[in-house]
Amino acid sequence: MDIVNENLDKYLHDIIPDRDPVLTEMEEHAASLEFPIIGPLVGRLLYVLATSAKAKRVLELGSGYGYSAYWFAKAVGKEGTVICTDGSAENQERAMEYFKRGRLADRVEFHVGDALKLIDTFDGEFDIIFSDIDKTQYPKALRKVLPKLRKGGLFISDNVLWSGKILDKKPDAATAGIITFNRMIYSSKDFFTSIVPLRDGVAVSVKL
């Protein structure tokens, strides 16, 4: 199910300015492999949120080859840091090449491993934590994120509408994980949440 009207989606993509050449190449690479990335519409949303929050320290849970991190790295500025996590060393290598070409490598750390184990190894609090890991792990991610996020910080989660599969009467494990997560994040006394129905659904939660 397309959660955004096809014509509106086309309009939104047509109206936004061209990205820098590195981002465009990353988008073309994703299209060629059918690799899931957040895309330019959500990328711009992340940039707006990060700059509005004056974020200087961002943690990503599930970075792929760095597309969302590229937007965050642009937003945090020269004094900021984006910490990436992913299970693939190949993704790490490709991501760092993109960051170098975009002159953003000095703002990024990339760690290979299980994001929900790595998060325990990072000291201090973050201004933003972005989650794009396996959807069955979303409920666990919520519990892990809370102590690592500063008060007033943003927890942003991708794919929370999951191509409309959240409406399935017999959801699979990934869909069930998202359904549970959405209920948890909206009922949490520690966060105030809104879901933006852009692309595949983005949950934006501020820590109270």
C-alpha cells in the first residue's frame, strides 16, 4: 500500500531542489540495488529537525551505507558528530568513501556490529537518536534509547507505517514489532510523539 498519493509523492519529489552530487549518487546506487534508504524527502526532514534542535551529537541505529547520516552530518556542522552503526563492514567502507567525498568524514564515526549492543558502549547523551534497524527490534530499541537521549532530545524512527502493513489482521513478525513500538511510543510518559506520514512513516518523539 502506498501511504502517500502517487501524484502528491511525485509533486513533492519534483519541487525539491537538486541534492549535492554525492547524495544523488547515493540515491542512484540505492535504486540500482533496491536498497532501502530514507530518500530525499525524509532526508530534508531530518536536516530540519537536527538544525531546529541545534543538534551536535547524533546516534544512528542502523546506518546502511550512510545516506541518512550524510544529511545529519550536514546539519550538525563542523563541531558536531554523527555516530553510525551497522552490521556490515562493506556498508561502512562505502559510507566513509561518500563522507570523504562530501567533506564530512571528520564529523562521522562508523562502528560495525549490533546497534543495540553498541549503544551501551557510547558515553554521554545524544541530542538525536535515529532508528532504522530490524523492525522486530524496535520495541527493544525504545528501552535502550531512553537513558541515552538528553531531555528535550529527539528519537526519530523510520518505517513506522510499514507500507500500510500495520493494518494487517495477521501481521508478520516485523509488522508486529512496529505495531507494538507505535503503541509503546504513544503511551510512553517519557516521550511526546507524532508520526509524519511521509514516505513510509516517520515517528518523531521528544524526550520529556
